[in-house]
Amino acid sequence: MPARRIARVALDVHLPHLDRFFDYSVPEAMAGEAVVGARVRARFAGRTVDGFIVELPQDSEVEKLTPLSKVVSTEPVLDAHQVRLIRVVADHYAGTFADVMRLAVPPRHAATEAAEQHPWPRPEPAHVPAGALDEAPGGPRFLDGLRQGRHLRAHWQVPPRFVTDRSGACDWRRGLVQACAATLEGGHSALVLVPDVRDVRRVREALTGCLGEGCVAELHSELGPAARYRNYLAASRGVARVLVGTRGAAYAPLHDLGLICLWDDGDDLHAEPRAPYPHARDIAALRASTQPCALLLASHARSSEVERWVESGWLAALASPPGVVRRGCALVRVAADSDEALRRDPLAGAVRIPRRAFETIRAGLASGPVLVQVPRSGYLEALSCGDCRTPVRCRTCNGPVRADRLPDGGRRLSCRWCGRVMASWQCPRCGSARLRAPMVGSRRTAEELGRAFPGVVLVDSSGQNPRESVGDTPALVVATPGAEPFPSAGYSAAVLLDAALLLGRADLRAGEEALRRWLAAVALVRPASEGGSVCLVGPAGDASVQALVRLDPAGFAARELAQRAEAGFPPAVAMCAVEGAERTVTGFARLADWPEQAEVLGRAQLPPDEPDAEPVWRLLVRVPRAAGGALAGSAKKALAVRSARKEPGAVRVRIDPVELS
């Protein structure tokens, strides 16, 4: 009797209690098509579902196997390294294999798969830039290690200075190019992960200038289905040796992977909004450990997670001392940083745009564009009574009210929750009709500065309407964080407004995130030796502000991590957040067999995101970092029990949540 052919299949089934592979028999007619990594269809629980062959075992514990229904494609698009990574990521985040698999493998595009392979030139590092990573302490040693194929791990603290080469690439992009070129010289492929599509394009241009035209693949959500699948196939077929993309590219099946680079791990765009909510930084770290390969995290700031890895010795730190960094960067000052500043401008600590900020703008406009960073887009994003400061709320849903500017110059009040327009408003507390705006958006800021500096070109750049770049002529550029246009010759000055608004956010990472955004702006300003200056309007004594003035993100990260360890918050400890209806969260807590060291915090009701929303409750569970795997395992088992019992109500489980407000 001939040996039966068996296919082990990862099915597209997201139920936690069915989070395992299933064995099927391979019919004789499909024997030549059923290869590892192929897409298949199979019967499961009375219906036909999609899946991937992850293994062709010699035997199965199941005596009678159901045959595969169909081999959809013989193209192997899921390799053994990916299967291992997906499993590790799913377990780390208390998710299912199917949850992560949908993030890792793009949908099939049959025409692209059947088409002739797009020519893919082999990358040849011909014009490797200098003066970036190779200048960092330990940088040359790290690059030599990449050429030797060593599995090194490091965090590169990129100085927030504006220095470009002939291609227009700034420090961090040149450094990533250097790392990729060194990896290719060692005979290995390289993967670069960045927060958004704009960064993808800029890094691709920098890589192309060094490696040659057409040899860099990219993966991101803005690619059409055909282009995205074509680039994915180029990686899985081994013809693409360098790939740059956003968070989903962390799973890209590059052959002989030698290096993963990740830029700006603190950017929240690296956090996946779909279950099980993995973070690209952690995926990269898990992949570097399991595949294995080298890992380079680079950023102007330093997240608490990176600081923990550096302090533990898992990551090497490639960083210059703050004093050395300051010599090559713009001069950073706070508007009200001394008694002398307050003597010159007694209102410096009270007004939104004080005298020193205006002086910084005026001086900067004499030699080039000036950046004004504003935390929020829009016009007047929050309103309160001009007399008693009572917040303006919607009469219908009690939501926050905003003011938008109309074409005729007037203003329209509308609710940010339900959209209802308010023809008039009177304070229910004191009867006043006067309004003030404690939260001013970028459009209103641009309008105010336009009146203060008549005749100056105004540029408004926000997340909804970003500008790609600006020239070297005088202009006032008002931008929200992350939407700052890239200056061809650097900004001559920058003003960082509403620092207190960023620092006052009810979030664990408020100070860390504020410093990250400010350092990104400083990095676009010319060095002090060329007249570059930065003025921050905010509390001079705040730890984040002082770290910015000193240009010492590493020192700030060390103190931040120590404070979180003392308070018992991530990443010093491992934490699980469980969210849902009160009854659902309570039931989940009863099912969970938490580790012995677990400390349960809550339940607590969360503020509603919109009117008429069902109340959401949250339970927090924390354990020592060493018990993080056990915590995720406990949460996963509880999810499996709920799933098997078909218990009603949705529950959201997040391991080490990025936001904790």
C-alpha cells in the first residue's frame, strides 16, 4: 500500500480555540502541486476555507484525513522562516496564527502571479555615502560586522542635525544606506522598515542612488494590488535583495536575510491597529532572534523599550555624547527660560506666541524658510467660555465643540462627535457669549502669523494635506508633527508651539512622544554654526523640555524607564489590557488563570470616543518582565475558552499596549 501524502495546513480560521495546524490528505491529482507555501482550499466545519500548506509531514496522528479541496496556486508564498515568525508573533501578543498571517501575506493577484517575472537588477553598492553611521561611536565596527555576516544588534542614536549629501539625503537615510550596502557586500539581503509611505519613497531614492535603478522593492498600503503582490513575489522568489516598506513589510520573505533596519520605532504608525496589535519594533526583534539576522534600530529620540534593551545589553548603543551632538545641531532655547527672558517679556509664560518666538521667526525669515510646529491641525479645535473657562459642549450629545472658518471669513460652531451645527452659544454657567480657544489648530495659527508677517509666503502642511518639500527662499511653514515638508537647504529657524498641550496629554508616553516630535523638527533646522535656532514655547522646567535643550534623549529615556519601573508600567513590566463591555471583561477575568506574580488593576470605565457609544471597561494585569510570556499565554487560553464556549460579547486583548491613557 503506497504511503499517503499529507499536507499540514494553516487555515484562515481566526477562532482562538482552533489556533493550530490541520492535517489533510493530498489527492493523487494534486501531488505535484501541493508544495510548502502554496495556497489551498480545504473543507473545515462544513465549509470550504482558504489556507496555506506549511509542512508536508511523513505521518499524521489523525487516522482518517479529509482530502484537500483545491490547490489554488503552486506559487510558494509562505516559507518556513515566516511560519516560525508568525507563530512567535501570535504567541507573543496572545493572538492566533490566522490573525498574523493576514498581516504577513498580501492577497493573491492571479494575473501578476502568472505574468513573466519582472526584471530585477542585482544591487551593486557603487556610490556609498559617507558621514552618517560611520561617524557614530561604534558605527564602523558595526558596518564591518555586517560585511562579515555577523548577527549584531544595535540602536543608532541619530544626531538631530541637518546635513545632506548631493542626493539630498539626510543623516539617517545615509546611515541606513551604509548599513544596507555593507550587508549586500557580505552577500546578504536587507530589509528597511519606516513609519509611512513618504519615508518609503525617500529611503528608496537614497538606496537607488547607491545601489542602482530598479533594484529596490517596496511594500506599503498605497501600492495597488498588482504592484504590491509583484514586489512580494520578487522577495519570495529571491530576486529582490533590498526591500523597504511600512510595518507590514516586517514579514517580507527575503531570501538570506542579513539585516533588518527600523527607523523611528517610537512613531505610532509602527503599531498595527488590527488584532493582535503587534508593533513593528517587536516583530523586527523577534525575527532577528529567530531567523537570525542583524538588527539596526535608528532614531533621533530613544523609546523606553529601546532603553530597556540597551540597559540589558541586548542592544548596543551607537551614540555620541550630548556635548558632541550639540556642537553640530541648531541652538535650542525655551521662550521663558530665565529671569532675563521674563524681564524682557513678562507675558512669555502666558501668551501662546511670546516675544522670543516672534524674534526667532523674524530672524529666520531673513535667510530662509521658518518652521512653526503646531500639535493639532484644523482651526479652533476646542472652545471654552471667555469669562469662566467652562468648556463648550454640544447641546445634543455633550460632545466637544470646534470652530471652522467659513469662506466669507465667519466662523461656524459644530460638534466634533455628532456634527450638529450650533447657530449660537451662551455659557450655561455664567451666561457669557464670549468664546476663547485653548486649543488652536494649524490653519488658525497660519492665519495669525500671516497677519503678523504680511507679504511672507505661508505654507500650511498637515496630515490631511501634507507638503512634500520646500525650497530655500523665505517662507513661513506651519506644520503638524510628522507633516513637516523637507527643506532643500534646511530651515533657518523653528518655533515649537503649544508644548504644554503635548505634555498634558493623559497618556503614559506624553513626555516621550513630545520629545520625539520636537527632535524630528530640530533635525530639519540648520546647525547653529549656520545660524540655525529653535524656540520652544512651553514649561522650561519640564523633563522633556530640558532633554530637548540638552539634546539628550538617551538620558531622558533612562530616567523615564526608571520612573516606569518604580511605578510598575511597561516596558519595565509586562502588561495585558483587556477591554470590552463590563460583563465581558468581568467574565474574561474569571476565566483567566493569571501567573502567580500577576497584579490586577481595575476594572475602570473608559471615556467614550463618540456619542451613544456602548460603555467600554478596561482591566489591566501586570507581571514582572520575565513572566511576560506566561501572561500572554494566560490571556490566550482565556480567549480560547471564551471562543469554545461561544460566549457573547467582544473582548479586545492587547499585550504591552502602546497607548495607556
